[in-house]
Amino acid sequence: MDLLKKLWGEGLSASQIAAELGGITRNAVIGKVHRLGLSGRAKTQAPASKPRRKNGGGQGAGSRPVQSQPQSRGATALKLDVEAIPQAKQEVEPVAELVPMAERATILTLTERTCKWPIGDPGSEDFYFCGRHSEPGVPYCPYHCRIAYQPVNDRRRDRKSARG
DNA sequence: CCCTGATTCGC
DNA sequence: GCGAATCAGG
């Protein structure tokens, strides 16, 4: 079965699907979705009267000088090990997590550049992802990067010293 | 700025 | 048929 069709049906965005499938761009996903005739989703643009190519009479799309752009588009697969994240979190002592509602992310809104640090109990309604900006390809925001990549021993030492 | 889908068009 | 480039909207 076409995973693409499935995911699209699930309501995932094109970029999310592209990341999920890996190796393809969101353009490819959209293009395919269109060809499959699945495009009609929660249409954001009802009026189909949107003349593209403000260029004029040229071939707007196909004739751009693609030269210094071999494949460094958005083709990077997300490949986020979401399942591994909660486990890593267990090693972290209760951090005072507090992400503004506006910045929070759900599994559906994570992208290459959103922090995927899980907050709250997975499965609960209070569960969400940090969602703050991270460098493209980097799973966490700077703040959570420090936590995530900090040696476990360091964290434990930190805690032990508090006991006495 | 970042993201979204839509469209066009060379391959 | 595929997908990159481009566009347009949020």
C-alpha cells in the first residue's frame, strides 16, 4: 500500500510525509498526491483562479538555471527517533519544562527544525513537544541539546551532590 | 521568517 | 509519471 496515500489521508503535511518516507522532497509528495487526485483535502484555497507565472509568457517553472543545487534541497529525511526520545528523557531529572503554548508542537507539527524534546507523559493530554526552533537536522533546541547531550553521569553527580 | 499546498513544465 | 522550481497564502 502506498504509505504516501495513507499518511496523506491521516492528514500529515507533505513535508512530514516526505520526511517519513525519506529520500524524497515534499514537492515530490505534493506532485504525486496531485496526480493521484487526492489533492482535495482541507483546501486552503477554494478559488482555482490563481494565475501563477507572474513572469509573463515564459516557462516559469522548468527553465530556471539549476546548477549549484544538486540535491541539497529539503530532501533530508527527518528520521526522528521519536520512540527513543522518551527513554532518554527518563534519564533526565525533572527539569522545569515550560514551553509557551504558542511554541509547543505535536507529533504532527514537528519538522527538521523544531525541537523534538518530549514534555509531559507520553500518551497523556499534557504531552507535547518543545517545538522551539532548532538548527535544521538538529533534533533539539539549544536548551534541550545541552540536556540531551550532557553525559548521564554528569546529571547523576549533580543530583548526588545534593544529597549530602 | 517559517510553514503550507498548488501549479507549471523539463525530464 | 516524476519532481524541482516557483508561486501564493497563513
